[in-house]
Amino acid sequence: MTKDSPKKKVKIHFNPDNVDIVVKPGENLLQAAIAAGVHIYASCGGVGTCGTCKVLLEKGQVETTRTDKLSDEEYEQGIRQACQSRVITDSTVYVPVESRLERAVLSREQKGISEVVATGWRFRPPLNKCYVELPPPTLEDNASDLSRLLRGLRQQCKLSNISVDFGVVMKLAKILRDGDWKATVTTLVTAVKPRAGDRRRPRVLDIEAGDTRERHYSLALDIGTTTVCGQLLDLNRGKVIAENLAYNGQIGYGQDVITRINYCQQPGGLKKLQQAVVTTINEIIGELLKQSQVEAEHIGHIMVAGNTTMTQILLGLEPKYIRLAPYIPVANYFPPVRANSLGINLQKQAYLFTFPTVASYVGGDIVAGVIGAGVHQRKKLTFFMDIGTNGEIVIGNSEWMATASCSAGPAFEGGGIKHGIVASDGAIEEFSINPTTLEPELKTIGGTKAKGICGSGLINIAAGLLEAGVIGQNGKFNRDLPTRRIRQGTDGYEYVLAWAPETQTGKDIAISEVDIDNLMRAKAAMYAGCQTLSKSVGISCSSFDQAIIAGAFGSNIDIEKAITIGLLPELPLNRFIYIGNSSLLGARLTSFSTDLLDDARRVAQMMTNFELSENADFMNNYIAASFLPHTNTKEFPKVSKRLAKLVKKT
Amino acid sequence: MTKDSPKKKVKIHFNPDNVDIVVKPGENLLQAAIAAGVHIYASCGGVGTCGTCKVLLEKGQVETTRTDKLSDEEYEQGIRQACQSRVITDSTVYVPVESRLERAVLSREQKGISEVVATGWRFRPPLNKCYVELPPPTLEDNASDLSRLLRGLRQQCKLSNISVDFGVVMKLAKILRDGDWKATVTTLVTAVKPRAGDRRRPRVLDIEAGDTRERHYSLALDIGTTTVCGQLLDLNRGKVIAENLAYNGQIGYGQDVITRINYCQQPGGLKKLQQAVVTTINEIIGELLKQSQVEAEHIGHIMVAGNTTMTQILLGLEPKYIRLAPYIPVANYFPPVRANSLGINLQKQAYLFTFPTVASYVGGDIVAGVIGAGVHQRKKLTFFMDIGTNGEIVIGNSEWMATASCSAGPAFEGGGIKHGIVASDGAIEEFSINPTTLEPELKTIGGTKAKGICGSGLINIAAGLLEAGVIGQNGKFNRDLPTRRIRQGTDGYEYVLAWAPETQTGKDIAISEVDIDNLMRAKAAMYAGCQTLSKSVGISCSSFDQAIIAGAFGSNIDIEKAITIGLLPELPLNRFIYIGNSSLLGARLTSFSTDLLDDARRVAQMMTNFELSENADFMNNYIAASFLPHTNTKEFPKVSKRLAKLVKKT
């Protein structure tokens, strides 16, 4: 008998790259990956402080030094920081897309991303391409074409209990023979780990002759009321390969969802709006294909995140009851439809998936955002806010979620503000004021002469004027101050931000009491929403472990100033995280992982919607919030203390 | 403490009527049903000898006297003869459609039906109508329309894990409000008792405002190469309410499947043939609706039985590879398609289901036939034969089935026979011959003057001539007989059946050696098929417990004469059963019961197809069978003995 000598070498298999490397036991996993040519992102250089090199240990043993970047839940799921792990036995390791994505693309939208992106999912796109080589039929083996294909999928791809689209049956005979019995099959698997009682099964959506696995793409789309953003995804590499955005072609039919819904009541109105957004989508697709040199026929599906109205109009579903009390959407979950049945220029078998919705005013965009941010994965009490004309709020964690929508009005997008403009060249974005001279210092987008005020600028100006005592907590100007910048304008009192010679318009640009009043209404609606929703679930606005600010507009606001005017709750600044277009992020990540696609449906069902529009508590909170920052100083103790000092000083 | 006194009354609940009756324990179940107004058919008057009053005991206990009309399997399944059962405890009893159908309709096609129709299935149409009354939405209960509907279906109809057609989502908002939150939902449930691992689930196919349960119809269609037969079914009552048939509009493009497949190779050919049969289907539907005063919008689905070529052409699937070796159909199972996507004039949500196929020449018509005849339900070794241009044979029982198709040629339909005509007025159907004078005695269809010879007449004539020694076992005329009826005609020797003055054509009608030769080829192909298939599974043609003769032509042949010429195997006559159009029967019964629909798929998978066209054994058997009745006297001992006596006598 001989004693077992310790094993001299261990093998690591990296997925989805399907790459092996043999190393000595004890080798650092990150180093092993680099040696194997597997690109794992480690922004801190492998010292364990950034938490971006997380991988999923599928099989085998590693020894890991725990850091605070790895939660208990993650550890239990098998997630490890590659840089902190040493390989002990033969192992199989998944490198999730978040740890491998080209950061150049991601970082554009995600400041502080490593904290808030969904983690722990496997790179398994819902749409998968399987290549099969079938034995040609003979008199002895004369199964039908479909039986032969299914047998091949069972034997070569381990797929069973498959359903098949009729469109595939239609072209099956020709494709199999054209490819000399070699074919690539696109399957949809919406549940990787079917839960008990889960009856979903793989579905064959398409078939192509020969081996086309290399060409495997999808689209992620965020359809906003104003803007449509699209990304072309490489499903083999978990990579964004092109990006484009355009105004939603429906803008000509009304600025907000209510006017769009009204337009749908005209004869042919719904059809017209549907066509308008489809035209926009087709333009974006055209641009993405041009950028990437990918062909439309290789795009397998589209994942769409949109609010409830945008989703229903895109699908041609009457949105009328969304705006009539008690505000009922047609469905929370819409079955996938063929993209080209809606007029989208893709091949016949490409499906369009929409995110499930929660309610008429909490749509698939919010579900996608929550999924993208991974709110559903953490025990941390999270405040998630998407600020816009309609502001949506989600409070919760992996156990529960409550949501509400508040109609803030268009002030944040420059609407209802005399000199308001959208965020573009010449928009006043940053503002400070000399406390002695009361002269302003401005910064515009693009550094050009001022043209107007954008939403984030408006917040900064109001906060600056408030802190300098130029306006009071009621939003009214202090008319006794020794500056010619405060004057009586056509709309009442105003503060001149830029004199005519300094502007692009050749006219003075000012902010008036009416403008400030509009901003106060908008921020009061958002804050009252947050307060009402928090109270409904028995917590206070100061108890959030993290606050995620989503949306393009949200990414540009100065958190501190937003707290000063009472738009955001007064939390320590380091609890705030910008996540940018989280809807698009969610659409992208679910295109990469069936785990997250499953989560989306679960999350939509889990969210409890609180209808604020006819809620008495909300109305009271709204009135109380119509002050800078708030009538109740306990809601904003620090800001209130600062402002109180100011009052004493003056 | 008191002793339990024996229960004084028991309650019987009858399904699907949903009727209760309270009776004394020990009451006869048939009598109880009659008292409850539930019509159970009992042709023997309730003495237990006919076996037509079978019911399914779902719950409770009855005491049953067993008769030979109830098999062990049936007994284990809970089937009882109502007339032989006494109720012991509270019970729930299903009255299957076969025990309640209007016999007037059934009996037209089914001689000896009670023996061979599928039994033991529950009356549960795959398409079901559920009525729900939903609470209107409020601010507190503001679930989406679809969630509300699904909740209603769960609570009121016990349906869960439902999928929903997008077409239903499209009209949902309007329908629910039009019907004031009362609606009728059409669901498809393809598995009543899901088996382990079965992942099918109810699917909502349609929704109508208000309560429309009363109007619930479907169509059963048998699409033959020559004829299309349709029945309109009342799914509430399990009843045929109208019936119609028409020639398949494809006839103009070729008589048999091979010429049709060839036609499909022309540009636009497939589309043309598809449209031709769809036009025929639409004509039949129009006629059925006219007869019944039912409206098209209340027809929920169509169940189609057709051979593989007819099925593929109807669905628009290239049939080319059916006729090229190794004879491959596109699929064995075709997903349901929207009837109106094929051009069929039904409402948008109506689906068309096709029977699964076994092989290129053993199609859904045969699967439907086997299901209709209940071959799959019995342990009896069964021989099932559908005689036509293509004759299909099935051998087997509930445990296994083997099948083959043999190309008999057109002789049985009057083709290739000089005076051959289809079975219609004036066709010589019966024939006998005076053994002394050798003068014939004829009977024509309709009793008119003779016009020609139909298929069944041809068999009878050949048998009569053989038994009278007018022709020999090689099919050649005995030229020495003292009758002027045997003469040299233009095609060689012939026997004059009717002289010119006795015919509609004004010309002599005769049968020639060439005609007899054609018949011999046809019958040799059928018999050789039977022999080859039997041998392949290790049994002999004389061991069948029952022989089911299907098809319109089959119903008209004289079994004894068919044995005499060697078309059918020499079994005791009482083992033969005519079943008529078993494909249409199968299509109808599966429209009534998901149990049978499930069975159809199982049976198609269970059947092993033997390809005869390039089988050496088949060719040998064919040559051996090209004799009257057969070169091997052991195959037909009784006929051979009779003919041997004849030879001695002459």
C-alpha cells in the first residue's frame, strides 16, 4: 500500500470562455485567469478592495480570504473575489459579465457601479445557440426531420421537453438539407434552474443552416417617454458592441404619457403612436447595425424596458384605462411577441420581450432598474428613485419591495420654467454665489454663453440662493438685499443669472419666484412620495442603508444641493449611488442571464404599489414639503441647522 | 354513546350533467340515472348483455355484478355497467359520451360499434369554456386586467399556471368592460391528468363578454386525398349537430398523393394545393353552419385527421421529401396553428389541431382511426386495415403497435378496370352466378340498369367467378365452359356481366383477365403487407383476436368474398368488424376528451413503422399472393379446401 501523495497539479475550467488551465494547487485564481487569457476586471489591481473581480465557483474548492466586499449571501451562493482566492482542487469557475464587461461602455453610465450592479448571476443568455450535426436519414433511421432535430438536441445539447415554433417547422426541411444536416438552433430557455412546479420548457425559436454560433446578437432597448436608448449586445461575449439613442418619435404627439394616452383616443391614434415609436426603434437598429457591421438576421431578440404606457402603446394595447381611476394596466406580464409583427425590421423569428410591469405608473422600466441595480439581491434597506416628469420610488430589499409613483411635473426637464431648457449646450448647470457681493458664478454645459437653465442647474441655483439667504425657506426673494440682480420682472420678483451681453439669446436670463415655486412643487411631490411610502411600510426616510439615484437626469444632479432644497432625504452622502440608465442596464443584464430574467418576473410580483394620487396622507405630506427644505425641521436636521445659523447671521 | 345507524340515503352526482339525486343505498345505478334525468344508453334494456351503459365511477362505492362485457382493465379504471351496479355510498359518476351520444348519428357509420369504439374516456373537451364574474377594480384592488382575470380563473374555475395568448391580451380591456366584468374564457387543457414530468399547462385561447358557455362548438375534419368529411360538434352535449362532405378540391391537380407532391414542385404549386383544400374546408364549414344555424364565431377549434401529405400541404409544409427515399415527413407532431392563418373562415382565435403522424405513408388519419377504434385500449391482438389506393395496416394492442403502408393502386376505387366506376348509381355491387347455366345475377347501387363495376362489386365478381370455376386460381378464364358469356374481347378473354340492352351505356359490360389481374395485384399488395408486417413482429395472420376494417370502401366489402380472393386473412367471420370512417370518428372523440388527445400523441410515438417499398420479404410475399387466394394453401386452408373440391367436381 502506498500513501496518496498530494496532487501536484489542478485544472481550472473557466466558463463561459470554455478555457482550461492547469496550475499548482494554491495558485491565485485571478493570476490563473490572466494566464489563461480570461479577462477578469480588477480595478484595485488585485488587492481585494474594489470587489470587481467576483466570480462564481461552480465546482471544486478554493481558499478565500473574506473582505467586506463579499456579503454573506454572496459567499453562500459560491461567489468569491478571484484575487482573494487560492485554488485547492480541480475547479470550474464562472466569470460573470459584470466582471468582464468592457468598462469603457459601462462606466459611461455607472458611477460607483461595483456597488450596485446585480451580482451572482450566471452568464447564460435566455437565447442560446446550439449547433447540431445530425446523421442523414436512411431507410433504417427514417425519423421525421423534427424528430431527428429533437433527438440531436437531446443527445448533443442536453435539451429535452422542447417546444418548437411553427415558423421553425415551416422551414425545417429546407434548412436541414441546405446545411447538409448541420444546423444551428436558437432556443429560448427562461428558467435555468426550474423551481418546483415551474412548467416552462425550452422553446426552439429559430434554425439556421450550418454553424452560425459565432453570430449571436440581441438588442437591449429602453423606451422612455422622451428618449429611446438601444444597445447591440454580443451574446457570445457578454459585450455591448454598439450604442445609440434617439428622441421617441411620439414626442410630436404630446410631451408626457397623459397627452399620449389622450391622443390614442382619436381614431387611428393608437396605431399612429405605435408606428411612431417603431420608426424610432428601426432608426436606432439601423444605426447600431451600421456601427457594428452586424446583420439584422443575426439578432435573435429584443429586450424592452419601458413604462407601462410606452409598453402598451408599443404592443398596440389600448392605454385608456391607465389614466382613468382606478388606473388599470392591461397586464403585468406580456407574452413575448414577434418583433416584425409590430413592424420592427428584424428577421421573422426574432421575439420582443417586455419587462413585466407593477402598475399603471410603475412600469417595466422600474422593474428593469431594480434588477439592474440588484436591489432584489441584498438585505440592505434600499431607496431607489428614478427622477423625471414621473418620479418612481422603490423602497425595499431582497425580502420585500414597496413602490409608488409621483407626478412631479416637467420642472426637472426645464418645463414650466421661464428660461428652462433641456440639458444641452449653453444650459446653466453649475451655480455658486458670492455671499458678500451676491454675484453669481455660472458654468454652462459645453462652456458656451448661457442659453437657459436645465433641471440640475435649477436645483443648484435654488440651493445656492437659499444658502445665501437670497430666497427664504418659502421660496420668496429677500427683497431688501443690496443687489441689482434681484428685481421685479414680468412674472414677479426674479434674480438675474446672466445679463443680456453674456447670453446666447441676447436677453437677460433670470430665475423667478414662479420658477422656484414650480421647482418646489416638483420636489415636494417627490419627497412627499418618499415619505408617504416609507410611512406606509413603517419606516422613516432617514433609515435607508443606500439610496440609488437612477435615470439620466438623476446622474447629473448634485446630491448635496438636492438635499438642501428637500428633494432627496437627508442621508449621509456616501449612501447615495448614481446608477444612470438603470432600465437599459437591466435590459442588458437580463439579455445575458436567464437568472435575472426569472428575477424580473418575481420582482414585479413582489412589489406592492401604493397609489398616491388619491391618498390623503400624501396630500398632507405634499403641503408640508412645499417649503425649503421642509416645514418639519426634523426631516432635514442638518440643513435646517445650517439655514437657522444663516438666519441668525443675517 | 350511540351506535352509528346505517346511512339512510346516499347522494349520486352525475357528471358532466352536474346533476344530483338522492336515493336509498342499494339502488340500481341505471335506474337512479333515469330518475335524475340523465340519459344513459342501454340497448339491452338493462340486463347487462349489451355493455353500452358503461359509466366511470369517480368517487364512492358501488357493488357491481361482473359480466363479460367489462374487461379487467376497464374494471380497474373504475368503469362499471350502470345496469349491473348498486350504489353503496355517496358517489360521483361520469357518463361518457359513448354512453350518451345520439345513436342515430353514430350508427350511420358504425356497424358493430359498441365493440370497437374507444371507451373509458371522460367527457372533457380539450377546449373548455369557463365563466367568471370578476369584482370591478377599485383603488384598493387595482390589479391589472389580466391579473384580475387569472385570479378569477384560479378562484372560480380552479385553473392555475395558465398561459395566455397575446390575442386575448389585445382585446382583454375592452371585453372585460363590455361585459361589465363578466366574461367567458376559452381554455385549452391538453392534459387532464398530467403525468409526471408533463409540463403542459392550461392556455387561454379566447375571451368573450358575458356568459357564452351555451355556444360552444368545434369541427372534426377528415381530409382524405379524395374526400373531405366534416362534422360540427356541440361541445356541451358531446353531439354531432351537422355533417357534410365534399370532394377534396385538390383532385383537379392529381388523383393520388404522389401526383399532388409532384405538383407542389411547380412554382406556386404548394400554395395552390393548400388553397384548394382550404376552399373545400370553407365550403364544408359554410354548409355545416347553414344546417345548424350556428355562427362561425362560436367554433373554438378544428381537429383534423389526414394522411401525412394532406396534413403537410394543408399546413403549407413542403411535401417533397415524403416521396423521395428514405421518405421523411417534416414532423410527427405539428403544433396547433390559427385556422385563419391558413385561410380558413373562422374567428381569429380558433386553432387548428392535426393528428400526429407516424411516417410519410402512415399519417394522422391512421392514428385517429386507431384511437377512434380504441385499439390502444385493449389487450386483444388487433388487425386494423384501412383499404384504399394506399392501404394502411396496423397490428397490435394496448402494449405495442406495428404499422405499414402498401400501395394497392386504384383498382379498389374502379381505377385501371375497363368498366370500373366509383361506387354510385348503376355500379354493379352484388354478383352471383348460377353454377349450372353460368348466368350471372347482378344487383346495382340504386337498383338501376348497370353502368359499371365498383370496387366492392369487383371483389364479389372475382370471388363468384372463382367459386364457380369460371376463372382459375391464376385468374385466367376457363375457356372450355359452355357459355357465350366467356369470349375474346379487345383486352383478351372476358366474361360479359350485362348485355348492351340491360346497361345504361348501351354497350356490353364485361370483366376481363386484365381487370382481374389488376385486382390481384391490389389484393396481393395488401395481403403481402399484412403478412410481412405480421412476420416482422413474429406472429401469423391467423392469430388476430379481431380485425377492424376501416374506411368508406372497407365498409362496403363482403368480408367472406374478400377472404375468398385472398384480400383479407382467413379468420372466423365474427372477428371482423366494420368501423367506417374511423379517422373522422377519432377526430370527433378527441374533440370530446383530452384523455384521447393525449392518447393520440402517445399512440403515434408507440407505432413502429415498417417500410415495405424496398423490403425483399415483401416482394416475395407479393409474388406468392398473386394467386387466388394464395400460392400457399396453408394461408387460406378453408378456401383452398373448397376450391380443391370444386376442381375435383369439374
